Amino acid sequence: MENLWAPWRSVYIGKPQVGCIFCEKLTAKQDKENLVVHRGDKTFVIMNLYPYNNGHLLVAPKRHVGDITELTDEELLELNKMTQFMVQALRRAFGNPHGFNIGINLGKVAGAGIPGHLHVHIVPRWDGDANFMAVIGETRVISEALERTYDKIVDAVASLNSNSHARS
């Protein structure tokens, strides 16, 4: 059996989550350290600390709410508009991925790792990204450091924002 070393994950092992990780990161001001890539009026975007693929983002309402039926119309609209905007940013940051998985897991049995705070997953996909490692080795290979991915996404967001202001 091969070993896959991931010592940075040791701080999370055996420690039950107290409070809401989204709310904690939202109220902190260290966006880069907390992987917060963008903030809107009613939503924000954070990178997944354990991504399925490079650029895996989570779009969440700022308000602590666990079910899509509990969102206000304004929150629902911004959640969807922010998801759309972040797909554009990921296309710019990664040179047009071949596709995206976008989805919401409602409830723990549906796969929600943080069931108390609704969030939309955006996962860029490329032809061949689900190679033998995931199929046979049950291991994902993320080919870029989170810090580098963060910088690329933040730069793409800034570029899109500056282009939209230039057109106004």
C-alpha cells in the first residue's frame, strides 16, 4: 500500500466542528488565509479547503441558513447571480475548463458536509480529470497549491469587476 502524506489535515482530525465554519470565515477579515475569494451584498464565495478539483468553490449566503426554501428572494437571486459570475471567473482563471459540476446538497444524508449553512458547489472539470488515481487509488490529485489557485481566482474576479465598471 502506498502512503499519501497530507500533514496539513492533522489539525482537523478528531476535532468536532463547533459553530459554523462559513460564519467564522465570513466574519474574519483575513480573506486570503480563510480562502474567501469574493464578497457580495448577501453572499460570499470561498474555496473548498478539500477540493474535488482545482478551483472548487462554494457560494453561500452571508446569513446562516440551512435550506434553500428559507432564502429571501434577494438572497436567492444573488446566490444564483454570484454562481454565474464565479463560473465566468473560473473560466478566466483556468482558461476555459471543459465543463462544471454545480450543485447543492441539502441535508446530511444528501452529502451536505455543513448542513446548517446552505452553499452551492462549483467544480471546474476537464477532459481526463477523473483519471486512474480517483478510480483505482480512491485518491484525488490536485495539481496546484491552494494559494496559487486563490491568487488566480481573485485576479480573475478583479479583472471581471474592472471590465464591468469600464462598460458602465
